[in-house]
Amino acid sequence: MTEILTPTSDNSSEIIPVHPAIDSYMRALVGNTDHPVLLEMEALAEQKRFPIVNRLVGIFLEMQARMIGARQVFEFGSGYGYSAYWFARAVGQDGRVICSDGSSENRDRAHQYLSSAGLWERIEFNVGMAQEIFVQTDGLFDICYNDVDKGWYPEVWQLARDRIRPGGLYIADNVLWHGRVASETYTDVALGWTEAIVEHNQMIFNDPEFDAFINPTRDGVIVARRKMF
């Protein structure tokens, strides 16, 4: 697995949304979610500096999915299945989580991990560009989850918004981008990524068909609910 750029790369003006002491306290409360597969996935992420949503955000994703009775989830960017673990727990035996990632190695790792957790039967894992896989997939979704390269965020939102059922959710990770969205000066991970996230967030909050909120845990998770008119 190749090393992947992380949100904190070369960020001299980093702003941590939640104080580390608070984060540690919250993490200590959820020890009952420990599972050998999760611990292995988290250890690999630390070793390889691979960006996963982490335990607190994973639990938050599962709760969001359970609260709306989600059965159909599409993930734009799945890595090796960490976020899919939480969505798959929520959708139940009759649910489906459609994953997408550009790496066949990540797909193989996801198969290993999620099979060990007894969740693979709920997964459809596609290798390729997330946007292309999405347009080839029919139907509405209860949740569209976005964690692709940040420069694609506005495009993913525009693709996903009309494919979310009324009362369904659009969720995206890294929307605070370790404070870059609130800083006048910053060093970006890749050219234009911060501007893309700022545009993405503004588009969502300006959309009259959605209610939106940002949970500042870790690097910021936006949740936008499609209104039921």
C-alpha cells in the first residue's frame, strides 16, 4: 500500500477542531466497540499513515444510518473498508453498502477485514473512479457518503444530491480540513483542495432542499438531510 497524503501534511496553521483531551475522553467512553478487526484496521492506518475516519466518526456514521433506517448506502471512496464496516453494521442483513476505490489492493484488504467481521455479504466493492461507478449504479440511496480526493468534492455533491431519497443523508468527511477552511493563510495538501472544500460546504448550506450541519469531531463531518416536502 502506497503512502497517502493526509489532511495534516505540511500544515503549519493547523487548527484542531476538538481539543485532544476531549477527544481522548470521548474515545475512552466507547471501548465497548472494540473488535479485533477494527483494532487491526486502525493499527494499519497508523502504520501506513492511511487516512481513516477513526473510531468516533465511525460510530457517528453508524448512528446516522441507524436513525434513518438506511438500507442502501453508496460510498465515494472506501479505502480498505473502515467506514464501510460501520455502515454495514447499520444496514442489516438485507442492506447493501456499495463501495468504490481506485485500488484493487484496498479491495482485497476490505474483503479480508469485512469477511472476518461477518459483514462482507452486505458489501458490493467496485474498483475504479467513484464518480464513474456511481453514474453506472441505478436507484436512490438512503445515504451517499463522500471521502474522495478533496478537489472532487463539489462534483460529487452535484452528482449525489439528486440521488438521495427524501429524508436521506449526504455525509462527507474532512470538511474542516484541519482548519484550512477558516484560515487566511495555509499550506494545502494539493493545489485547490481547500478552495474545493469551501465551495462544497457553501453549496450544501445554500441548497434549499437540504438541512445541513457540521460535526467538528476529528476533521469535520458534514451531514445534509434531504427535506421531505
